[in-house]
Amino acid sequence: FGAYVLTTRPDMFRTYILSSPSLWFDDHRVPRMQAEAKAPAQSTTVVLSVGSFETVKPEPRYFTRNDMLRHNAEFAEQLRSSGRSLKVENMVIDDEDHFTVYPDMITRALLKVFPGTGPYSSG
């Protein structure tokens, strides 16, 4: 949904955190829509993330059909080369799959979006 909003209404948010987006859905509809996407009027940050196991391999924890690792990389490059004012980062979270990536991703993405002044300590 976030990728769809970025494509159709890019000024709705200044920052998009897209974790394991289903870019394969409806024959890659959202990536195909990017060719006609509007440019945001403001500087916009896009943080994409995906687990390292979200690719096709014949081993446990890997996908059997959708190579989300490749889809994310291609989408990130498509956004970067679009000529729009987008700051794009694509994170691959090691040792995570579609069901386990979220907790690690959200912490990393929030630190990217709201870096604070640090140093961070455990108290």
C-alpha cells in the first residue's frame, strides 16, 4: 500500500518506510505505474527493506515463487533513476524472512528517519 501511495500521491508523506512490499502483486502493477508517477513537490525519503531470505531458493525459509529481494533492488533503482526528488535507501536484513524481518527493519528504518543526536546507550 505504501508503494502505491508513493506512486499515486507522493506528497501525502515526506518519508515512506516500505518493508517487504509486495511489488510482484498484480503483475508488478506498482513498478509499472512508476513511469507515469508524479514527482513530489518536497524532498521525499524512501526506505525500502527486505529480508535476505525473501528470494527464491530450494531451501527452508526461502520463497518458492516471488523474488522480493530482486524486486526491491529493481524498484529502488527505478526510483533513483526517475529524476524525481527522492532519497532512496534499500536495506537487506541478513538472516530474516518475510515473517521475521519486521522487528529488525522497523528499528533500523526509524533510526534512519529519526537519527537523533546519539550516542545511544542502553541506560
